[in-house]
Amino acid sequence: MSLNRALVLFSLLVAANAWPFSSTSVVTLTSSSFDSRIRANGKTMVEFYAPWCGHCKKLEPAYEEAAAALLGHGVVLAKIDGSLAKDVAARFGIENYPSLLWFEGGRKSDYDGEQPPTAAALIEWVGNAIRPPVIETASPAAPGKLPRMVLHAPELYEGFSDAAKVNRTSAVWYFVKDTTGNPKVVLQHKGEEPIEMTSYVADQDVIMAFLSDHAAPLLGKLDGETFSLYSGKPLIWSLFPGDIAAVEAEYRPMLMEVAEKLAGKYCVTFTDTVKFKDNIDGMLGVDQFPAIVVQPKAGAKTKFVYTGDMTASAIVRFVEEVDAGKVARSFKSELEPTSNDRPVRVVVSNTFHKEVFVETKDVFIEIYAPWCGSCKKLQPEYLKLAKYVQQWELGEVITIAKIDGTANDIPVATMDYSSFPTLYFVRAGSDTPLKYQGERTSKGMWAWIKDHTSRLEAVKKRLTAVKSRQKRKDL
């Protein structure tokens, strides 16, 4: 059965609720069996998971379905518990679960397809990974989801073939035998003009660099499947209301003009604001469309939002003003709380500077997420710390605070975070935050604060004064 037929069968079975396979289609690996099974299987996708991971549990049915559909095609889908096989996870730099890796002929590559993966997306990705590295033809197919890489030369150069072998999921590679002109490599995205490379067309590293530089189209759709293309690159989000097909038909000519004028500086994208409305609001703090969002780096917390005239000249002018430092950053922020007298003070993005950088008080602040299990575990200890500060009447010296990092941007570049909870301490009158790395207990946090406070004498004086008045309960 061909992969296309397998995909069709998969779709029909799912639609009919008649999926006949069991989880035995996925091979379970361990630390001791990992290397030998990878060598024996030849072409293997491996899911690194953890039993407690909710995302892993959501992926499990799709992963099993894809494994069953791919049986008989020389492909194995396997899984390994990274929380047990810590040596294997560490060897491949696994930090998050689930993580999908592809192994073929001793080479490893990351899964860079649709996120979160569906069974159909996994099948399509694997299909791209196992197709012939280079297709020899006189008439290459038009580019589709993936860009088209075509070598025009008297022979198939080894460097081009080697580049194709390690980038089969990033482009579709073709060889057109041509003895009439100078050798060249031509890259083309769907709906865009071809880009030519005429130098060093036989050098694998140069070809791979060429693909990397042009992997994202001038104007492309930004979603879970394509987001990795833009990782770390300057990015422009084009956010228009309505059906994505209608939006693309109406605005593509204008956006292409923007993309051409900003080529080499920014990647210009458009996103389905209906399907991804909540994601856009969560990531960018934008819930009114149309809007243009400029990010100096995709995924960065720094952004600039434009809601003026939606013309190419106006958008380009806005981007140029951003580059010139003439536009203030846009911050996602909750509303300032109407009352804020609880032991843990609530901070939002719009009040961040006045609440955290105070001339007369130290501030200890937690960046948290409401859904975060580690944050929930910390909460009673953090509240105990705050009540201790309140009990000993230290509110004029130290503030214990928190900010929801999912609903608010942190408007200070030096207070970065990649996980929740993250704790920072800012001394009175200082503009240099200190990241807390100590024990996450009330006693541990208080001991650390005393070691780092700029108001130690004031703390001691207040503790002595209160203690002399009445006996207080210790931590």
C-alpha cells in the first residue's frame, strides 16, 4: 500500500469510528534497548515522553494511529520514557515533553511539522522523510507546502544529494539534467518568484545555508505547522478578520508589496484570526483586528502593534519607525486590580515599573501561570512568606508580589523567563533584578531575602520593635 493510500484509509477509518489497531503498533524503548533498536530499525521516529505530561497523553492516540498506518512502509514509531531513561534524554538534549526525533542511517533530526501533531500530520511528515532524497525529472512539480529546490546541471552533484538527504522534510528536491547552461540551484515557494544560486552549487554546506536563508517564503501562512520556520527571525504578523481564504485573496497583493520592500529584514506572515483567536490574544495580547504586529524576533516578548491604515506604504513606514526606535513597545496587560490589600500584592504589566522598582522598598516577585502545577505547589509557601512579612509589619520595607505571566508581558528585558514559576528580587532603588535560585519554602525564601536585602538594618529594627510589643509566631 502506498503512503497516499494509507493516509486515505486512515481518514476513512477515523471518520467511520472504526480504527482497528492497538497501541502495540508503537515500539517501547528503554535505555538498554535504545541504540540497538535504532540501528536495527533504520528509519525510526521516537517520542520522548513522561507519564505525568498532559501534552504527551493528548498526543498518544494520534501517535498510535500514525504508527499503525505506517506499518509495512519500513518505518517504526517508538516511544521512550525520558523521566526513566534520563541518560538517553540527556544525550539528545531533551528538555521538554513530548519531543519527537527522527533517526535514519545514524543521523538525527527534529520533527518540525504541525504542532500539536495530528496523526495525518505525522504520516505526511514521515512520508516526506522517506521519499527519495532527489527526484530526477525534466519537469519538476510546482511547489506546494514545501519549497522546491531544483538543481540544473550536467550531473547530480554529491553535495546537492547530501544536502537533500538531511533536509527532505524542509523542501522537495529535484535534479534536471542540463548541459546547455551554467549549473544553478533554484529555490521557489508557492506563489512567489524563484530565487537562484549560481555559485558553489556542488557544495553541501553552501546549499544548506542557501535553503536556511530562504526557508521561509517572503509572505507565508503562520500556524502551528510553520512556526518553526520563523524561529528567531524578525517577524511581521498580519492579522485580518474573517475567513483565512478570503483574507488571503483580498490582502495578499498588498502584503506581498510589504514583503518585497522589507525582504532580508523581516518575514511577513498572515494568520487565521478565527481559528487562532485565543492563541493570538495569549501570545500577542491582540484581540481586535485588523492589526499588524512587529516582533524583532519570533517568539520574543518585545512587540510593536499597528492598527492604522492598512496600506503597504503605511505599514512599511510603521516598520521603519520601529527600526529607528521611534515607536513605543506594546505590552499585554490585565487591568489594574481595584483592591490590592492581600498579603501577596498583584502586579500587572501596566503597573510593573511603579510596583517593582521602588526607591524605598525591596520587592520579591513571582512570575506564575494559573495552570502551572509547580506554581500551585509553591503557592502555600509563598503565601506563608507574605503573611510573615505582614505579621512582622515589614510592608514598608519589603513587598511580596506576583504577576500572571500568561496574561501580562514583563516590560523589563533583564527579567527573562522560560518556565513557571520564576522568582526575582529587586533591591530598593536598584534597576538590576536578581533571579532567585534558592529553596522554594517560606523559610528558604526569607533567609535568601535577608541575605540580599538592601534594607537589612530597617528589617532588624522593625523585627525588634514588633517583638518587643508582643510575641509573634515564627515561620
